[in-house]
Amino acid sequence: MFGKLNFLLLLLLLFLHQCTDYDLEFGTECLQLALKYCRTKAKLVEGSPDLWKVTYKRDLYAAESIIKEIISQEICVVMDSKEDNKHVGHLLEEVLKSELNHVKVTSEALCHAGRHLQQIILDQCYNFVCVNVMTSDFQETQKLLSMLEESNLSILYPVVVVSVHFLDFKLVPPSQKIENLMHIKEFSKKVKERNILLYGLLISYPQDEQKLQESLRQGAIIIASLVKERNSGLIGQLLIA
């Protein structure tokens, strides 16, 4: 490996030494210049469709779009219990799988030190849906945010976190619930500095089965949009499905 590296560096130095100022300024076809000055053979290697050279500023926007598409292909639903199959978080997971059949949707428990969740973070999943049931605080979401901050996952690309709250409005007046949930603005400003985009989603629960399924479907559509667009202008907002 060391010998190959030295050879490549030698070719690069030879290339730079022999290129004219005009070549370096306008010679965008690097292969042609390498063939001309390095006297080396080239081999055509097939690449992926999204592999191309950035030459103009507009190419950067195309690259950004492709990166967004790539990192939006997996969503992890995080909840406080994985053992309970009746957990409403699993209902949301199933609806997400149904509505977003082109996206890989998985679920993990936030308890037990979150070892499996930490592995998902290490595997570079950039989209998380944190489910909070029957509570208006952000304990589960804060735990997830702490794990993401410690991982430094968001150094290269922004990480999307949707804090989903299933609330029973019969127990507490809606105004009080929403007021408590508005603390999401404070959290979102803090984690935005670490390139983490935090959004809020509120779903009324329990409902009759038909209404709940419709709310879950609307919630899945909202989540899909947030994950795909990664709009920093909507961070800290409390959306209602």
C-alpha cells in the first residue's frame, strides 16, 4: 500500500509540474491531462449513476439533492418499550412501513442503555422518530438527543429527530398540553448548533380505531416530508396530525 501511495504521489507531482497555468485553470478534463503529461494508461471503471464531477455551482445543488435522497432511506422509530406489541409506537411503525414502502423502517427500545440503538447510530441512520405516550414532557426525546450528541453523527449531515407525542386530551385540557409541548423550541435551538433538526408532532390518543389510523397516516406523511426536505425553517415547530 505504501509503495502504491508513493507512486500516486509521484504521478501527481509530475502532473502538477508539467501542467501549464492554462491547463490548471481551464483543463477540467483531468483524465485527458493525466494521459497527456503522466504517460500512464487509464482504465474505465463503471461507477454508480450518482457519481459525477462537480464543475459548476449548480452541480453542488444536485449533489445536495442526491445526498438528501440517500440519507432519507432509513427511519428508526424509538420508543420506551419494545416488548409490548400493543404499544402505539408499533402502530405508527406499521403505518410508516405501509405509507413509505421505499424506506427502511426499524424500531428500537430506548431502555436498557440502548445498545441496539447505539449500533443503529453507529451504522449512520440519520432519521429518528421518538415516541412519547401519555406524557407531555420530553424525557425520551432528551435521552435520544443526548445519545446523538455524544455520537457526533451529525458532523457531516444533519440528523432529523421527530418527537411524537400521543396525548389523551380527556385527562388534561388541550391548552395545557400544548403549552407544555412548546418547550420544544428551546430544545431545538440548542441541538441545532450540533446540526440536529428537531421537530414536534402531536397525535390525539386514544381514539376509535378508524380515527386513529387516519391520524397515524397523516403523521406518517408529515414525518416523510420532514425527513425528505430537512427544512431548518420548521425546527422547533409543533405539528398536529
